[in-house]
Amino acid sequence: MLNTLRKSAASWVMKGLFGILVLSFAVWGIGDIFRGPGRDTIVIEVGDRGITGQELITAYQRYIAQMQPAFRGKLDAELAETLGFRETVIRNLVSGAVFDVAAGDLGLAVSDDLVRENILNNPAFKGPGGAFDTLAFEQAYRQAGFSEEAYVAALRRDLASNGLVTSIIAGASAPRSMREALYRLRGEERVAEAVLVADASITGVGEPGEAALEVFHREHAERFTAPEYRALTVVSLDLKALADEITVSDDELRQLYDDSFGRFTTPERRNLRQILLDDEVEASRARKMLAEGRDFAEVAKEIAGKEEADLVIGWITKGGLPEPLAEAAFALEAGDISDPVKSALGWHILQATETEAQETRSFEEAKPELRAEIAEERVIDSIYSIANQFEDALAGGASLQEAAARVNLKPFTLEAVDREGGDARGQPIEGLPGGGFLKTAFATAKGEESLLTETPDGGYFMLRVDRVTPSALKPLESVRSQVAEAWRANERHKAAQARAQAMAEKVTGGAALNEVAAEMGLEVTTTEPFIRSTLALPPALVTKLFEAPIQGIATAEAADGYMLAQIKEIRPAEPGADKEGVERVTGQLREAFASDLLAQYHRTLYDQYEVEINRRAIDALF
């Protein structure tokens, strides 16, 4: 479905079920648009709706693209499978289809006006100034693989499903007593006086004896255990390294430049703004006012009710506009205004505020790009041949080093690498191949060679595991100084805890906190008013303080010691004094109830419609 077009109150709920679709458009049952060779088989059936393999692949690719920023562009197919992204996509496709089928069965209809309103108001289709941008609309549906007619049909069905969802959650609400109780719980504030007994303030910790070191070393073995290391011999076919070795003549570069001259030419551009009107009469009246010398923005405001920001299309090339807008726009010089031009969206009056002539990059400017392109093509052409020759040599009985020598490759060795790509000192090893190199290294047995494996950038690697050093507790002698320092730190921490608890006992017995702290040379600070979700204090301490009465005492572990605090003030939350806060809680409860209603209805529909997932066919696609 077309989740980016949703604008109802249910949008926050739909994120849970249709999270896969927020990047662009997804398709429900539009098989004639996304069919590809071998992928037109129905792999998921929901009632009478079938989802093809191509639709699944398209949705999966969009989800991967959507998630790439969270992984800084390093999300590959292997990691996506490990994280279960395929199942996430399947689950969301099924969930969307269930609501889609239900809306169709109920006969929910969507008017042409509502479809048009959604298109015009969709932020994804607006230009830099905030106005509807015909080019953005056209590019969006084309990039998603739609024709305009198919896109509108899919949107109409999506809006029907959205109407169904909206009707389900419309009555979700919480009783007043619950809203106010939750507000009081979340909004209550407390003020405390606090003392930190820092580990660093503890002095006089002696040196550990041999027995103490041995016990600490044994009881905290995870802190002093070396990871498993593997020594490897690696042969790598690196695309970039191979490309750097390729020589390309100036004649070849010149020929490619001449053959692809157009790509180094920046086409003529216009900086446009427009007034979009519904009918020809209004458009003619607006054009007449402009011809009389009226300001473009003033006319747009008076005739169309548009603000200045709504008029901006921005810089655009001729090819970026549909006909007949392109001809009209590029007949204009800077400052010119067109006559009204009709399109499927209404009547357009265009103004060119600036123009830019066509520009062409010279041969010298284009040479680096041309050289890289030719080198890359040659590497791609040759790398498969090199890989095949390498594998043939191995099949003929050659060793890894011998096979590499036959194709002029030089193996390299790694004396020690751990599962995270670190060396024996824990430092990251630079330049390791991609494509699951580390996973392959630790899945290959000692003395064995891996398969020749392709990397995400089109290269290859093969490795042999020469030696395995199992994970093991480091001998005490090799880490004695680290164990001793860790023991001292642990002793200081235990002493800080004992001191904080002793202070708490004195205060509980009637002593003043500031006097007890002064005896210890510690400082008492008064906290800012805090609520249960504060991050300014240790969470365990906050929990105890909200269970304590006035003058109540609590202690808890802090990041660098132990903290003691005493409640000085409790400030109840009063619903009647904070209308905005109560409304916020009301909205959160409404969302929670609506989500539960929607989830329950989804389960009911799922049981009602037969859902069949062809796992074998899906596995073949991946």
C-alpha cells in the first residue's frame, strides 16, 4: 500500500504494521506493473489477493534502502538476512494486504475529489517552496514503477483501507479516572538532597595478596579472557586495486568522451514558479491581471488563495517537465509569464524568474571520470576470468599460493584476527575484505580452505585457516598488573557502598544529612525537581526515592561510586492545573487503546482470510 500518502489520525498506528512502506510506494496486487522474468509467481495469498515474487523483492529492496542510514550504508544482504528483514517485509506485506482485502469486501469507495486532494497535499510531491510540483509527482510514481493511471488506482485502494482503519480506531478513548491517574503518576515531582560517595574518594586500599589476586582473577575470568584468534592466508581480488593498475590511453579517453558527449553537458534550466488553478475562466482572469502589471504573488493570493511559498517550482530542465508545460516554460526568458497551459491537474500560469544556458565540461575536466569508468569496465570484464582461472588451478590440485601465483595474485597473511576484526592487541585490522569475510574465517576449519566468495563491491576472496588459538583465560602472570588494578577498584567501590550505607543508617537514626556528610568531608547538593523518567540520577535511586516518604532515605549504585539521597519535597501533579499535560496523556492513552484495537481486528481478519505463504518459492527468490 502507499503508506507515505496516509494522513489520517491512524498514521502512528500504521507505522507498526506498515513500517516497511514509509520510504516510498509499495504495491498490493498490481502484478502487471512489477512483473519480471521468473518473478511473476504468486508467493503470498491473502484471501483473493495475490502478492507476486517481484512485489516481495521490490518491497524488500525498499526496506533495505530505508534502513541503510541506520547502518551507515554498510547493510548488506547477509546482515539483512541475519537480522530477519525478510520476515519483517513478509509480515508487513501480509498485514497490509489483510486490511486491503477487508476494505474491498466491505465495498468502501473513495471519491475522485479525495484522491486528487491527497495527491495535491502530499508533502512528497511538493517543491522547495511547498507548492505541488508536477515534476516531483511524475518522478515519484515513475520511480516506483507506476503509470499515472495505475498509481491513482493503487492510491484509491489505499485510501479505502485507511478509511477502514480510521473507523476501527475512531472510538478509542480512556476513562477520565485513568487519564488523571496516569497524569498524576507521570507528573509527580520530587526534590532530594544527595551525596555522592565517589570511588575515587576512598583511600587506604592496600595491595592484594597472592591468594586475593588468584580468587579475583578466577571469579572475574570474563574480564581477562582472550578471544579466539585465527591465523589466515588470504587471496583477495580487490576491484579498486586492480583498477589502479590499468593503463588507459588518451586516445581511448577521447573516444569515450566523444561517444558520450551529452553526459558532460548540463542542459538549459529555468527557475520557475506557477499559479495552479482549477478552471480556464479563473486562469484567464489571472493572466489578464498579470498582463495589466499586477504582481505575480499578489494575483496568486487573490485568485488562488496561495502564499508566496506555494508558487515555487524551482530550478528545472526541459526534460523534467511534462508536455505541454515544458514547451511553454522554455519559451520564456527571465521575468516572462506564460499564457495558461492545461494539464491533468488543472491550468498552469508559469513565470521564469531566472534562466541558465547550457554548459559543457571540457575533455580535460572529464578525463579522471572517464579513466575510472574504463578501468572499472576492464576490471569487471577480467575479474570473472581471473576467478575462473584461480578456481581451475585449485581444482587441478594447486595449493592456495600456487593458484594465486598463476593469476599474478599475491596472498597475504594475518597472524591473529578475532571475530570482531581485531588483532592480538585488540586493534582493528584495516582493509579486510567485505562480504562476510570474518564469518567465513570463523566457519572454516583449521587447515581447510574456504570457497571463493564474492564481495559486495564485485571482488572476491578465498582464505585458509592456518592456525586456531582458542579463547582462554590469560595466565595471571601475563595480566597481573591489570588484575591488581581491577581488584583495587573493586575494593574502593565496595568501601564506597559501605560508607554510603553507614551514612544512611545515621540519618535514619535522626542525624542531619549535611552534618553526616560534613564529617566525611562530602558535599550535599539539592537536586532540581525530578520525575520518574529523569536521567539526572541513577535509575535505581529514582525508583527508591519515589517509594520513599518525606525525609525518606535511599542509596543506590552510581557510575563512579554510591549515592545517598533524602527526600525533601514531594510535589503532586494536579490535572486541573495543566490542561495541556492532561491532553497529552489522553492522546497517549488513545494511541495505546487504538493500537490494541487495531491489532485485535488484524488478528480477526487474519483468521478470516486464508493466508498462504509459499516459503519454497520465496527461498528461491533470495
